[in-house]
Amino acid sequence: METDILHNLAVKWTSKLNRYAQKEGIELQKMILGMEIILHNIPKIVLMIVVSLILGIFQQTFVTWLSFVCIRRYASGLHASNSTTCTVMTLLMFVAMPYVMQNITIGAITFILIFAIVGLGLYIYAPADTKARPILGKKKRGRLKRSAVIANFVMLAVTLIFLNEVFYVLVAMGAVYAVVVVLPLTYKILRRSIKNYEQYE
């Protein structure tokens, strides 16, 4: 029921946007899918923000989430199997863990080492797709891999230059989340299919 409502809203709003974009066929379907993703995520993001504000850790939540999103944008990876699981995982990853870890610090060397390991993982395994969203095209996958690795090291450089040790662990945590969801081991544990693009190429 919720999915149908969101889909209908996505179609309606995309139709309005398409008056200017003038897309059709596959490109139009991509726009609709993108709108659905946005609509699915808005309530979760709002809840995450509200809970983090109540706990007084909005800054910590935002730093962890930003690190994760900057890398995941290109690396992709697993999604929760349903909306409820996604909401619970969002709160655990970006509210509960930052709350627990907010007073823990790590040194610059450890921070750099973590990002080096994450970068290696992204270089080997990213981007990772899902059955519902296969990543088609060898060139596209190569471009996304490079972008994921670059995003990882940009986050490293920016954090080392502008932030202090209090944020090292939060930024590192977001990066670790981003690489965990692309690992074959994670797919195996959760019994999900990997390299779904092979079915279409």
C-alpha cells in the first residue's frame, strides 16, 4: 500500500518535472525511480534528524552520514530488504553508533590506515549492485569505481585538513559502513545476489 502511494506520487511529480526535462522511455523511468528513492528516504532522514537533535548529537550524526553518503553515492551496495529494516538500520548506524562513539578518539595514523583499507576495499569490490538495481555497462562501473575511491580519499584529506580528532572516528565510521555494504561477504551473509549485471550483459 505504502509502495503504491509513493509510486503514484513519484509518477505525478516526475510528470510535472518532465514538462521541462522532456525525457521519455528509459530516461523517464530513471527519473521516476529517482523520485521514488527520494520519497522513500525523506521520512527516514527526518526521523534521523529529529532523534539526533533530541539526543543532542546532530553534528555527530551529520558527519557520519555525510561520510557514508559521499562514498556510497558511487560505490552503491546493499539496501535493506524493507522500509522498516531500513529505518531501524538508519537509526542504529547514524544515531545510536555516533552517540556511543562520540567521545572516542583515534589518532591521525590510525585514521589514515582505516581509510587506506576502505580505499582498497572500494577498489576491489565497488561498485556493487542489487537485483533491483543492476549497474549496467563496464565503462559505467569503471567510472563509479574510480569515483568511489576518489571520494574516499577526498573525505580523508578534507578531514585531516579541517577537522580535529573528535571527528576522525565518526568520519571513519561512515566510510567503513560504505565499504561493508559492497563486500561479497556481506552479500553472502545476507543471502543476496551479487554482480546482478551479469544477467543482462
